[in-house]
Amino acid sequence: MGKHRILSPVRLLLLTLPLLCTAHAVAAQGLPAEPFVFGDGRVVVSGDVSMTISCAHAPDAAVCTKDTGFFNFSDYDDSTLRMLRAGLSASVRLGGKLTALGDLRLQNAHRPRPYGFYLRFRPFERRNFDIQGGRIPSTFGSFARRAYNADNPLIGYPLAYQYLTSLRDDALPRTVDDLFRMRGRGWLSSFPLGDQTPEAGMPLANAFRWDTGIQAHGAAGIVEAAASVTAGSLAHPIFHDNNGGKQLAARVSITPAAGLVAGVSASRAPYVTSGSAAAAGAAANDFVQTAFGADVEYSRAHYLLRFETLSVSYDLATIEPRLRALATMVEGRYKVTPRIHVAARLDHLGFNTISSPTRTDAWEAPVTRWEAGGGYALQRNVNLRLSMQHNTRDGGRVRRMTALSAQLLYWF
Amino acid sequence: MRTPIAVLTALLAAMTGFTPATATVASAARNGAIAGRVELRRPPSAAGRRPGVSDLGTPAMQPTAERQMSVVYLESAPRGAFEQTESDRAVMDQRNETFVPHVLAVTTGTTVDFPNSDRIYHNVFSLSKTRPFDLGRYPVGRSKSVRFDRPGIVRVFCDIHSHMSAFILVFGHPFFSVTDAAGRYRINNVPPGNYTLVAWNEGVTSESRQVSVPDGSTAEVDFSLK
């Protein structure tokens, strides 16, 4: 067969069959549809489970295989298109003004991880103002805070929040050529300074972990604002501080009309460990990630449109000029019937051009992704989704990849 | 030999799922009533809102849902019920991220209006086999409606706010009553006869009782739902 063989329908059916059987069993079992409530509403526990399988095809590769181009890998070395994910969220009201919130997640065979755990303090009863401290939700942008199960109309993640660039927090390039060598290899990147073990790089903004710190949030009329000080960076949220620096992040959004939300965000933080900065003969503060974001969401009747863009720059003490990245995403969802929705997303991640003595190129391989698919609601809280995703990359070993994915999603 | 009217009635009853009661209605008989109280032995739990762990701040407070509301109805309706074809209108409002009322009982042919009286968007939908619908997102001050032509239970949700839910019970006859805050109910204008009376509550299994409605009087039936 030629290079562009289509996915074998039989093979795909065999992969999808277990999912359909599980979907039928889940729908028939009458599993909980609402959160568990204890102590007269003081304790509320909810959860979600998603099972995703996929069949990817890249030129010169087997017809139905895994994502050999690592386009969909996250920082936990998992493909978002082949994943069993379970999460438990809980809120415990500790008094009139204080609430403890936690979110525990399990991904594939990894141990459960506390995604978020923090206290929410509401000092004024009649004012919409909160202070949150602990491992808190992201202040920046809009995607990272969305509930994946309900708010992601497709299966894959936007590139800005998932795609791994070659940059790492614990290893640094000495020269521009070191960067060029790692173009399109963010899933297993290595640099000569700092930790030389090949490891996964960082996305522009991490949607798989939350940062640790304190956040203030307020809303008045059509305006909502939040600001935070945390230990990590947008690209690398952490639990323990590893460089003595702090991330300052802020977001302002307005709702000028029903169904329309527009927001702008900013973030600035040292993003490398003290150890790797020292290996480069510099301080962590010489390696700063600065990000600006804008997002718009509009919905009406049966459709929903979203646009989000991130402009990110990295200061590297070892390399001139400043590295820049621009991610732009637009997605839409349309509900065809009460049970069926269709959706599509177009996503691009681009990088600025830099030069070494021998080469001029973008410092990372630009990636373009489109994903289109839909979902069928077996029950209100049991959804079966199918999507097709196509990726192209101007660099790396695998430059094109198409994947067909199926996902079963249950939440309560 | 059965008359054509009797055959038609039996056919209609089979289609709607309601069979005529064992007692036939004597034309001279005066209608009675059924009244009583529904007690929930285990109070329904507070409405659960999924923890807003990923929210930037505290979500708006949601009033306690009216989950104590039960519906009492005749399982087997008298023949006269099938002659009532008058269409009606009812309202299920959306306020403070809550459907009001939480339980609505209507007859077939009723059109239910779903006004948005909140400060935010809502998207009312149902996946029930009785009447699936999706009204889409619409802003404050607007209303959309759905006509219910088949008897059954319709679970109503908001696509944006997962904690919003309600029930619409659609009956092929008018012999039903929604309990008040104290659990009291009253079904008026019931022809004398023997019936099966059912009490339904969303959080518990429904319970049925046999009841005999005397000529021009009120039969008292209390329920204690587990």
C-alpha cells in the first residue's frame, strides 16, 4: 500500500468495540448522575472518568499505531489520545467564609496526583471577592480552568496548553545550534547545560498541573479580575519552589453581553531551576518566561465559538535574541440534536526565527493542528466522542500525523 | 358484544398506557376527591453542585432545591379522563441557577414555557424518551417553549449549569396533584370508583395504594415514602 493508507476500518472497529461495550454497560448501570452530598451540603464530592483510545497514522509508519510523532504527549509522558483518566473533586465548607477544595487525578498507571488543593476564603459576605491559597487554579487564560469533561468539545487539547516544546526547566542550551538540534523533539529533549538526561520539555502553558501560591479574585458588574503570586511558572507549575523566583499573573475579563466573554491575561516568572541557571553561570532571574494572552468566547442558541491566543517570550542568559512563541486557536461547537454535537478546532503554534553561524531558522518547529469530531450523549453524563486530528510540523522525525480517536466520558 | 365506543376506548387506553378503572362512572354519581399527605421518611439530600475547584472564586449560591415535592396521581384513570383534550400552558422558570418549580405536573398537550429570569445564559434540554428537546442558549428576558404530547417523566437540565435539574411529569389524565411544602395534596373531581393511587418523589421509589372514592366524598390516603 502507498504512503497515505487510510486507517483499517476493521482494526478501528476492534479498538472501538470495547469502548462501545463499556458505554452500553455504563449507560445501563444507572451510575450516579449527581455529586455525593454529605453533612447537609457541607461536603460535596464529584468525579469523572474518561477512557480514550486512538489509531494514529504517520507516513512510513504502521497503519494504526500510537502517536509516533509525539504531537499529543503531555508532561507526564502520556498521550492525551491514549489515556485512562479519573478524577475526584471535593469541597468541604469549613464555616461561613472558608472552604477547602481538592482535586485528585489519576492518569493511566501513574499514582494519583493532587491536581489542586487549596483554601478559599471569602471575607465579605455581600461582595464577590475571594482569596485562595494552596495549589490553586491557573490565573492565566481560560482553557486550563475549564472542566475537561464538560467544556472540551473535542478529545485533544489546544497546542498552547499541551504541546511540548524543547525548552526544559532543568536543562539549558549553550548555543543556538543546541536549540536547532532539538527542533520537533520536545517529547525527549536534552541540552548540554544542567541535567543532561533526555526528558520531556515544557508546553507554553501547562494544563496538566496547577501552581502553588495565593490568588485574589473579585467581580463587579461585567468585570471580573484575578491576580496571583505562585512558586512556579506558566510553563512549569510546581509544588516546591526551585528557583527562589515567583510567578506574577493577572487576568481581567468582561462580559459585555450575555454569552460574550472577553479576557486578557499576563504572566511573568523565572522558569528554570537554580541548578540549571548556575550551570549556565547565571541566576534563575536571567531566565524569565513572559506571557500575554487574549481569549474570547461567544455562544448563542446551539453554537459556541472560542478564540484564544498566547504570546510567550523566554529570556535565556545563554542565547540571543529572546525566544518567542505565538499560539492561536479557534474552536466551535454546534449541537445538532439534544444528544449530538459536532465540533472543530484549528490551532497553530509558531516560533520566531533566530540565527547561528551556520543556520537561520525558527528555534522550534512550527506546528499546525486541526481536529474535527463530535459527541453522542448516551445519558446526560455519559458521552461518547469521536474525532479526527491532523498535525503537521516543520521539523522533527515525524512531520505529519493523522489520528482517529474515540473517547468514553462519564461524570457525576 | 362490545360497542364500537368501548373498542375505541380500549385502543386509546392501550396507546396512552392508561387503562380504564374497574369502576365505571355512573352518570348520576357525584364526583369525590382524594386528599392526604406524603411524608418522606428520609429527607432528600441537598442539591449537589459540582465543586468549583477550577473556578477563580466562589460560585453564586444556589437556593435549596424543592426536592421534597412529590406527585400523587391515579395510575388507572376513569374513562372520562380521555375525553379531555383541552391544551394548557404552564411555566418552568429559571432563577438563581434553579428551575422553578423543581417538579411540574401537566397533562398531555400542555405547552411549557421556560423563561430565563436569571442574570446569565441558560440552555434547557432533556434527553428523555418522552420528549427530547434542546432549546439552545438564550439570554435573560427571553422565553422558549416545548409542547408535551406523550405521557411520561421528563428530566430537564441546563447544558451550562450541571447542578440545574427539574422534573416534568406528563399525564394522560387530570387526576394528579403536586404536594405543597407540608407534603399535602388533593385531587378533586374524581368519579366514584376504585383506583390505584401512586405517590412519586424523585429521591425515593414510588409507592402505590388502592383507594375507593365514595360518591361525593373525600377519600383520605397518606403515604410514607422510604
